[in-house]
Amino acid sequence: MKIRLLLTAFIGCLLFTSCEKDSTQTELESFETTFQKKGLSDPFAFNYTIITTQGKSANLTTLKVKDFISGKLLNSDEIIEFTDYQLLQNPDDETEYAITAIAVDGNMKVNVQMFQTEMGFELTGKKCTCKSSCSYGCDASIWGGQCQCSSCSDRKECKKESSIEIPDPSIIAAP
């Protein structure tokens, strides 16, 4: 009887360990498969994380990523509604990416730096914002952590703002 019980427990442990490994493998394959299918066309088809003020990684929902970009997640004084979200890859570093978005009124463009991980993307907290009323240009770029804005086509002023925003874990956990 004891041997049967030990054998059952042993087999259960093996199955649990096997399933746990398969789960991680499946998540990794899922990311690679999603990236191959969606590529850069759907920025919210992936998993996102961010390092909190306590130095721990926290998962972000699509809504939390959008709230981070808009300033709503960190209760910013200026909350901007964005549209036209895109995922860009740094042409010089295949692990560096950015989510870019344009304000609904068209007067602001933002880039949020992130890096590819095994399961998706990790936001660094670095954000580059470029503001202008020019008709073309003033595009934000944050490659290598350096915030840059392109010139306006009609020589209007393009205002650059660079920030690093790290959320408290309680903000991430809030609904």
C-alpha cells in the first residue's frame, strides 16, 4: 500500500513538473508564434511588464499600457488621449522596441522604450514626447534611451520632453 502511494505521489510530481515546463515552453512558443503572425502590426498582441519602484516585475494589461502612455496610470497632471498605436523595432538593436502613439488632436507624439523578453516586452519607464502644431514632423524617437524629436516641416517649434516614470506596485494592482 505504501509503495502504491509513493508511486502515485512520484508520478504526480513528474506530471506537475512536466506540465510546468510545457507551460513555459508554450508561452515562449506563443510569443514567437504571435510575433511571426502579427509582427509589428498589432502592438497589443503581446505580454507587457514593467519594473516597479520596489524593483519587481509587474504584468501590464493592454489598458494599463495605454494608461501608462497617456499619463493616467501615474496620475499625471496632464492626461492625453492617444490613438494610432504602433510597435517599432530599433533598426540598430533587434531587442529594443518602442510603442509610438499620436495624440487625438495630432499635436503630440510619444515613444515608450521597451526591450524584448522571453515572454513579451518590458517597458523601461522611459518616455519621449514631442509637441507641436506643425503639419508634418516633430516625430518622437527614443532609441538607445535618447529622446529626440525630428524637425517640423514648416519650421514651427517642436518641444521635446523626456521622462522616466516608474510605477508603484499598488498602482499596477489597482483595477
